[in-house]
Amino acid sequence: MSDVNLIPILPAAHIALTAIVVLLLDLLLRDREKNLLAWISLLGLGLCSAEAVLLWGSREGAFGDTILLDNFALFFTQIFIAAAALTILSSVHYVRQTRIYEGEYYALILFATCGMVLMAAANDLIVFFLGLETMSVAVYVLTGMWRSNSRSSEAAMKYFLMGAFATGFLLYGIALIYGATGSTNLNSISAYLIEPSGDWPLYLIGGALLLLVGFAFKVGAVPFHFWVPDVYEGAPTPVTGFMSVAVKTAAFAAWARILMHKLAPLDGDWVFPLWVITIGTMTFGNLLAIAQKSVKRMLAYSSIAHAGYLLIPLVVGEEWGGLPLVFYSAAYMLMTAGAFAVLASLHETNDPHENFSDFAGLGFRRPFLAAAMGIFMLSLAGFPPLAGFVGKFYVFRGAVMAGHLNLAIIGVLNSLLSVIYYLRVIVAMYMEEGGAEAKSFRQSPYLYVAVALALAGTLLLGVLPSTTLEWSRLAFSSLE
């Protein structure tokens, strides 16, 4: 019997093992010692990140190449690890104040991250589905962990129901593709599509379209976005940040490997519907964000708009869309995670609304947090020389080079439209006085570390993007 290669599952297994250790220690540690669980979680993530660095450049397959550890999977693994680490740092004080059970909370973040790693490395539709459900179930529970807040419970129920609905589309799509090709392995499916066998069965095209719908639900694309604002607003703020960056990025990673790469021969059937979805997602997200009074809800609609920007490379195709998709995923993770970390520092966590008025005068009361929030807002809007500008530049450039000038123009106009609501936060922080009702911001050293790390990454990817761009190119080019 041949030896089983376990190297491809090392990152996911390491994260899962860390989660189990956290759960066991949660039973043994006294309440005042449970801050240690956050550090154990961060240590496990750090070791997993080191593994990913050491494995960079390798290409390892396991279990009949159903799991494939290549540069693409490793790059996105680093994004997931960074998002999880920033979420944990943002949560240390938050979970204490809201009386969320720490052991379960950190373990669920780790299990969700494990599922994301499997999604990025999946070379089989069944493995992809297992990773997706591992991630989804963990995030459903995380959304409802603030048990004393009815909005959190409501958000968890909505997320679960909508997630189950999306799962149905994905499962039917997988079943139809299996029925047409006789395999769930992406290599076998790709080989079937390359063969000149005349017209493909209609149910194969239907399966690809059902996958498209399922993915659109997961990333919150229009018209499958209606769950996003309520779920993001009701969930604990660090969890909202985690959903906004890590869950969305994991879905895009899987989307890129499955539809953009392996099912590329079918793009004539799904590119036009995706083109319509992309325009609707960008435009609707930005227009609705302008009307919001809650910063948290505004960021929810903003995440819908950014899903639209990330959809552009999928419409464009592999040649001009691969690098922008990978780079913008990293940039989006940093600037959005940083913005939610600042939002998590709101003192009165019993109030689910973080309004623009709550940021009034923050520039004078908490200069560092205000400066960081300002930079995150400018980066999300696409101002140079920040990560968001570089990411959007390559996204729109790729669209132009691929002949989608109209899509690039609509994207630029939407980016200009987003300036309206991002600048509202900056205006409130520096040009409005904080009244007696304005919330104070607590000083948590862990949270400040999270904000500082996200800020450094946002600036670095904007000022010196060449290294990350090269890593992004190597990551996407590793797909075979």
C-alpha cells in the first residue's frame, strides 16, 4: 500500500488541533486565566503561518489530489490566518465585556479558519463542500454567541436559514455536474470540458449556474444580498469583521479555483449573468450605504459593494483577472478588518447601533484610533497611496485590458460614489464636536495592536506593493 501524503492537510489539521487544545484548556483554566486562550490561539495561527511560508513554492496533493496545496492555497491560507488573528486580538476585551464564552468563541474562529483553508485547497467539489460547511456552521454559532442580545440571536437565525438556502443551490449544482461528468474531482471535470465532444448537456450548464448562485449568496452579491445588513449589524462586531473579510475571501478563493479556472470552458454560459450581478452589486451596495446612519450597517453595505469589485476579475477571466483578485483580497482583508477593529472599541457594547454621531470628536479624544479609521476609510474609497487604491487600479486595469471598458468605467464611478459615505466618518471624527451622548472608546492594548497591524499592512501594500503583487502573481499562476 502506498504511503499517504499528509503534507497538504498540515495547515488545516494544525488549526483544528489548536482549536481542540483551546476547548480542553477552557475546562481547566479559572475565569481570570482565560485570556491565555487567546494567546494559545494566536500561537497556533502563528505556527501555521510559518508552515505556509516553509511550504511556499511546493505543490503537494493528497487523497487522490482531492486536496491540493499550491501557492494559491498557501497565499489565501495566510490571508485567513491574518484575518483570524486580527479578529482574536480585537475580541479579547470585547468577549469579556459582553460575557461571551471565551473558549468556545476562540475555538469556533479556529474551526472556521480550518474550513476556509480546506476551501482554498479543495481540488474536489466534495472537499470544497466539507470545508464550506465547516466554516459556515462555526460562523453561524459565532453570530449568535452574544446570548443576552436578541439581535445577535435573530442574526444567527437569519444567517443559518439563508446559508442553508445557498447550500441547497450548491449541492444541486454539484450533483448536476457529477451527473454530467461522472466525477467531482476538478481535474477530471476540467479534462471532460477540454475534450471536443460537441455540445455539453444542459444539466452541466445548469449545474455551473447553480454553483454561481450559491457562491453569490455566500459573498452577498445582488440580488442575493438581503441577509447581509441585518446579519452584520446583529452579530458581535469582531465576528462581523471576520465574516466580512475571511468568509467572503474564502468564497472568492473557491470561486476562482472552481469556476474561474477549472470550469473556464463554460464561461460563455455564466459570464453574462455574472456581469449583470457585478454591476448590480457595486451600484446597489454603494447607493444603500450612503443612506445609512449606522457605521456598522454602512460597512455591511460597503462589503456588498466590494464584493462587486472582487467580481470584476471573475468576469474578466484568468489572464487579466487572476492577479487583481488575489491582491485585492489581501488588501480588502487588511483595511476592512482594521475598520471593524476600531468599531469594536466602542465602549457601550449593549447598544447595537454605532452611529456616525458616536464618532463625533474622536480625532481629539482618541487621535490614534481616529487617524487609523480615517486611513481605513480612505483606503476603502480607493485613495492613493493606500492598499485599496492599488487593488482597485489593478482590478480596473485588468477589465480594460480584457476588453471590458464599460465594466471598468462603472467600477470607477461606483468607487467615486463610495467617497460620499466614507468621508462622512472622517468628517464626524474631525469636524464635529462630541456631545454628552457620544460614546467613549475603551483602551484595550490587544485591540490597539490589531489596529496597528492592519494599519501597517494597509500602508505597506499601498506604498510598496511590488512584493505582494509578485506573490499574488505566483499564487494564481500555480493553478493548473
